[in-house]
Amino acid sequence: MDNTTTRPEQAEIRLAEYKPPVFLVDTVELDFDIRDDRTRVSSRLAIRRNPESAERNAPLVLNGQGQKLVAVRVDGRELAAGDYVLTDKTLTIRAVPDEGVVAIESDNDPAANTALMGLYAAGPMLCTQCEAEGFRRITYFPDRPDVQSRYRVAIHADEDRYPVLLANGNLVENGKEAGGRHYAVWEDPFRKPCYLFALVAGRLDKVADRFLTRSGREVLLEIYTEPGRSSETGFAMAALKKAMRWDEERFGREYDLDRFMIVAVSFFNFGAMENKGLNIFNDARVLGRADTATDADIAFFERVVGHEYFHNWSGDRVTCRDWFQITLKEGLTVFREQEFVGDMNSPAQERLRTVSVLRRVQFPEDAGAMAHPIRPASYQAVENFYTATVYSKGAEVIRMIQTLVGREGFRKGLDLYFERHDGHSATCEDFVRAMADANAIDLGQFMRWYAQAGTPVLDVTSRYDADSRAYTLEVEQRCPATPGQDTKEPFHMPLRLGLLDARGGDMKGDMVLKLRRPRETFVIEDVPEKPIPSLLRDFSAPVRLNYDYTDAELLVILAHDSDGFNRWDAGQKLFAKYALSGEALPDAFVTALRTVLMDKDLEAGTKAMTLTLPGEEELGLALIARGERIDPVAVCEKRRRVIKALAGALSGELWATYREIAAGLDEEASDGVARGQRSLKNLCLAYLHRAEPGKVAPVAARVVSGARNMTDKIACLDILVDGDAALAARALAEFAETFAGQPSIMDKWLGVQAAERHAGVLEKVRRLMAHKAFSLNNPNRVAALVGVFAGNPFGFHAEDGSGYRFVADVVERLDRLNPQAAARYAKPFLRWRDFDAGRQALMQEALRKLAALESLSINVREVVTKALG
Ligand code: PHE
Ligand code: ZN
């Protein structure tokens, strides 16, 4: 594969330089002839000059790479080598009619495709991944989302090896062929961009079900897996039916084809892919039962199945004009996914989870060397921009629109968006315009969220005048400089708030202030007493908010605020303060947490979230906000100190909670309530382990060997690895023996060891890279071992630089196989400026060593140069 380039300077591709396609392709006929040593792809493209293109005489330029060109025909006439120009990236044909048929044959080698883009072998099966630019690895084509076509796809293969042959749309024909072969023909009645094309061939098990749409059409639902895993599809099938119903009820969106297929594959670069009618999933995001997957995995099944299904409207029916607009489909679809998961479980808990992920993952990205707006203005490798910013901050931007126009107004705007753009490629402007038009409001200033990077900061001060009963809030907004953006214009955003009396009662209900200027003053009249402001309720904007709360005020909010988000966040603020200052936890805070833990009416999941400290990343960012630099090992230890103190103080309650839940919880249950209970139970045990290791370790060891529930096993394995070396070694060995044949379970075993917060972790990870459970070729194995290690302060951030050198070395080796995956592990280096001087130097050294390599993919090259830049 041509995964690498030696070109040192890769040009930035710019949004401002967008031009409409020169040629359109109305219909595509594809023929896949799958053989043992290669797959021949024959295409027939009905092309036509685009009346919207200004380039009247430009030639036909098709993208194409990593395949062998066999023949080119134009209107039936075979071209000689001199009739076209072939480079490693394009096929250019000058002599083409304004309208005609181009036919191309080329050979793919899926077995050698380790990049997992285009057509590749995923264990025993063949599958495709085309977003963003994978289709060009299959056949020569104008590979851009503003070219939309109707597809007819024929697949021919050996019947014994590939009994199942799938593509998008409806199966229109199938049958036998000579030599033990067979074929299938699929037709997709909807026009689509080529990135939504998909094909799967292999020996697969299947589970089928049916769904009746609200207009009475019956849809066939199928989930395909590798042989032997169909018993792990239960959660996914249930989630799919719930998602289909929910999208009808909440957004009036009905499914449009007669068949909806999901295929679980064991080699995949991302979580899943929304190919029209044929979603392809990383098996880790869709397959599992309570005894094979953790609750965290299982929670993802519903989320990701919903997400990909929702793309059928927000992504497939209305797609993106170009790859700068990824957030148009991803921000919107993540928002829809969050609303779905909230409605199916607990909206309040879903919001806490969302915001804590945003702060942990997106805030650091927004403060790093590759900070970008939710719609980047330029890129080198588009795959580097499937980021937390585009996805999660993008969803927050959509949520702000909903807050500004209200739920009903949002629904009207979304209906108008789908009505205007159905079947077309759209831009972020199109979306915001539909929202503005449907609600008759001006969202011009709001568009800055699409153009400016960085996490805005709100500085809020207040005063109360007892005589006039007026409460005044001064709100200042600023946004830190980010690469290429030294100064920023003010954002338009909603600031939701409430005013609490001294006992925490709501004095005014919810109010939404609309911020537009750098500095604004709001006067709230008729306030009976000096209030405690409950600011940024429900996290109404993706910002950092500073307000000088006293501890006593935060305790009132934690105990009484009607807003679940701010209750949780008050606890987070107090935790961060005590963790970073090293002060002892005051009794009042411990008492407040005890009250939360013992509250009979509060959901277990919310209790667990409330008792969970801000993560190491968040605490690190808090240091940066104060102008300090991060020593990640010290941060980890500060965090542990608080946990230990808390566990000491609440020991009785933690044990009681642990025992009560353990006695009543069904090991096989993994619904939202059971997941919440299990998370609280295991949090209790992990906290207790900090204070009473000798008492907890034997309990944990018994769970690892005796439990059938995977969440419990892994939680307790984590505890052992964090403490008792002898018990840990025994438990790990036993676990490996039990699950040796199940790679996705062994990933957890790898991850637990890579997470060990101990200086010896690098040596262990090195040894595990040689273990048969590991393979550099499989992204899930690499994520389990290297990905987890890269988030381990004692591993990646080891003071001697060994962790940096190790990860850089993996990046170099992985880059030759899978550039997209490799770039992911180069990204932690983007934050080198945040760390102490010693670590800064060592991180830069690792980066420079990578930058000096002759041959590096564009993906890794972009990250490395921008990190150093
Ligand atoms: N579009 C996929 C999603 O639903 C993500 C993805 C991007 C998958 C690129 C593969 C390649 O979020
Ligand atoms: Zn998506």
C-alpha cells in the first residue's frame, strides 16, 4: 500500500478554496470479482459536466490510489496509455465528452490492506470503509461528498468462503455461478456520496428481527457477526428498535429502506460507520453480554447503534458538501444520540457524562497545538479532524441553538433543514439558516462558534442591593488565543441560571441570559434576599466559568440546587480545590457527600458520578488556568490523597453501600439502573481499597475468579493491579487462561495492565507487546495497550522520558501499517507546552525524532509539524 509519502511539505487544503465539482456522476455500476489473490473492481460511471462548475474545459480528474489500473474505456472505446495521465493519486482523462460513460477496471489487494481504508480483510471477512476518502482506494472516482449517485453493485465470490454478500440498499438478484461461485446484486434507490458505499463478504452468522414504521411499512433488521457471536447481539437489536421508534417520535424521522443491516467486524479504525442501510461496526461497540463485556461497553452499544441509525437522516439523506463540514452531520448526530440516551435512561446522568467527557477530552484539545474550530478552515489529512471538538463541542453548539430557540423551535428548524436539503450536500450555514428562518431570529453572530477555536472563559461577578432588591451580574467573556487565531470576537451564547436563597430554595426559577458582548451587565429585580447564583445551569454553553464562590455557597448548591448539573458540578469544584491545594477535606464537605451517598431517592449512577473526582486531565487543566505547569505524576497523587481521605472518613457508609448493592444486584442485568448500581458498588470498593488495602484485596480477588459479570471482574482486577502484586499476578494469569480465545475480552486484560499507576508499567507493556493477545495490526489491540498507556501518568509521562520514546517508536512502526491509527498516538504530544520544563524538553525531543524521519504518512506528519510549530 502507498501509505507513506516522503514529501516534507504537505499543503494545507482550505475551506476558502472550495470549488464545485467539474463532473457529476449520476449512476454508478460496480462489479466486484472476489478472488483469493485479488479483487477486480469494474465500474461504469455515467458522467456529466456540472453546469455549476466555472471550469468549462477542465479534464475529468478521478481520485485513486493503492490499486492497480487495468483498463479505461470512454463510451466503450478502450484508452491507450497516452490518452490519460496516471499519478499515485489521480487519473486524468482529457478527451471526455460533456456527457458519457467512463468504465474502469482495477485490482485491489484486500489482504495486504493494513490501513483499513477501502476494501480490506477483517479477519475471515472482507469489508469496506470509505469515509472520508477510502472509496478512491477501491476504484477511480471523484471522491468527494458533493458528488451523489445511484449505485448498482454486483458481487461475485466463492460460495463456501463467502456465503454472505452484502451491499447498500435492496437485494435485487442472486444465484450460482460456475466453479462453486455465486453472486448477488444490490441496488440502492437513494442517491449517495461514495463515502457511504459499503460492501461485506464472508461467512457470517445473522440475527433477524422486524420493525413496523409509524406509516406501517415493515423493515427487516439484520445483525451479522463472525461465526459464534450472534448470542452477543441482544443489546444492539433492542437499541436499534428503540432508536427507530424514538427518531419517529422525537423528530418525526422515519426509516426509508426495506432493510437495515448492521455488520460487526473485528478490524476497524473507528467506532462504527453509517453506510446507507448497511452500518459497519467495530465489534467492540456492538457485541457483548454481561459476562463478556463491561457495563461501560454495553452502555456504548445503545449510544453507537443510535448514533449510526440517526445518521440515516442527519448524514445520509442530508450529507456534507465537503469535509470541512463534518460537524454538520457529526455534531448534530451526537446531539441526537445524547438526547436519545438521556430519554432511554436518565437525562440528568447523561448530561453529567457528556460534560465530563467534554472537559476531559475536548477542553485539552481546544487548548493544544492543533486546536481548531468545530469547522476547521484547513487541514492536511482530513482523518485527523474526526475529533472531540468536531463531535462533542459540535454537539454543544447544536444544544445551544436548542436552548436559544426552545425545543419546539428547534424541531421546526430541523424539519425545515431536512425539507430544504433532503437528497443534497449541505453546509453549516445551511443548517443555521434553517434554524434562524424557522424561528425568525438572527444567528449571524452565532456562526462564530463555527469559526473560532478555543474554550471561552466567562468571568462573573455580582452585587446585591438590599434596598432596591436588585441583583446585578457582570459577565465578561474572553477566549484564549489558539494557533492562527490571536484575537477573537465575542460569542453569542445562552447563560442559564437560577438564584438560590440561603437554604438552597429557587427564588426565581430558570432564566436564560443571552450573551453577545465582551462585557454585559444584567439586573434582576425583585430579589428578596442576597442570592447564591446557580450559574451555567445544565452547562448551557461550552465554556469555563469563573465565579468566586465560597465553600459554604458550593455546599448549598451541592445539597439543594434544583439543577442536577450544578449540584454535581459544585462537588467537582470542591474536589478540585482540595485536591490541588492539598488541604484536608473539611467536615462539611464530607458530610455533604455522606448525605448524597445515603440519599434514598437519588439514583445510584448519579451518586457514583457525584463521588467521582475530576479526572487527572481536568485537574491538570485547572493548573494551566492558574498559569502553572503540570507534573502528571504529582496530579495523580494529589487525586489519590483525596480519595484516601474520603474513604477513611466514609468507610462505614461505603462498605454498607457496597454490601447492600452486592447482595441485591443480578449479575446478568445490565440495564441502565443495574449499570448505575454496579458503578456505585465498584466505586465504593475502589475507594475503600485506598484506605484499607489489606481488607479489600481478598474481596477483589474472590470477585475476579468467582464473578460471571465482566464489569465486576475488571473493576476488581483494576483494584488488584493497583495494589497487591502477588494477588494481581495470580488473578491476571487465571484471567488470561480463561479468556485466551476471546480477543475483545483479552483487550481488557491488556488495558488493566497498561493502566497500572506505577513506575514499572513500561516494562510490562513492552513485554505485553510480544504476547499473543497483542497485534499491531488490530486497532482494538493497540488502543487497549498503547492507547491506555498513553493516558497513564506513570507510563507516558515517566520522568525519564522513556514513555515518550516508547510511544513515538510505536507511532513510527504503526505508521507503516495504519497511518490513521498512528496519528492518534502522536496526538498526546500536541500538549507538550502544558507540562513541566523537564517533560517539555523530552516530549519535544521525541517529536523531533519523528519529524526527522524520511518517510512518514501525511497523517502523522501533520500532527508532528503542528505540534512543533
Ligand atoms: N462517521 C462515523 C461516525 O458515525 C465515524 C467514522 C469516521 C468512521 C471516519 C470511519 C471513518 O461517527
Ligand atoms: Zn457519526
